[in-house]
Amino acid sequence: MQIKFRHLIFPDMAARGWPAGKKRGARPARAVPGLPETTLAMRNARIAAKLTQDDLAAALGCTPQFVSDIENGRRPLPERYYEKLPPPIRKVVIKAAMADLAHAKEMLSDKQLRLRRIV
């Protein structure tokens, strides 16, 4: 029976080039088509403020998984959390949210124009 733990299979982890218990640093998010600006702004502002998802979750009073879902575009950021965001992050996120709303309004008006042409 083979044991699945790396450190038990290969006790010489450092010799094989594996980091010994070192966390990987967070990387800034890149623009992804279809992903709201708010999610990218929140992640990049959090990284710039040197906060982890755990730290931000504690400030918001939610779970780190919830923060991860927001940053990856799986959930929108509910309005009730905007006031709980730390000030340097809040300013950036609100500015991005306003840009998202302007984009959504523009998309909606384009759709309305197309529908009017049909009718």
C-alpha cells in the first residue's frame, strides 16, 4: 500500500526542488472577457493592501470561500458588503462597480434599440 503524503514518500523534498511549507504568493488578476470589473478590482486592491482572503473575510464577516467566489466571478458582491470593505479597497471597488453599471446600462440600451427595430 502506497502512502499518499508527499513528505512520507519523498523525505528529501528539498533535494527534489519542492518548497518546504512555503505559501505561494497571490498574483494580480488579469482581465477576462465577461468577468465584471468589480471582481478584478477587488482582488487587485486586496493584493495591493497586502491582505489575504482570510483577512478580508474577517473584515467582511463572511467566509474565505465567499471572498474567493466573488473574486472569481462566481458570485456578485452584495451591496451590504460595500460599507464593510476596508477603505483602500472600498474606493477602488465602488469605482469599478460604477463602471460595471455604466457598461450594463450601455448594453441594455443597445438591446432595447435592437428590439425596437424588430417591432
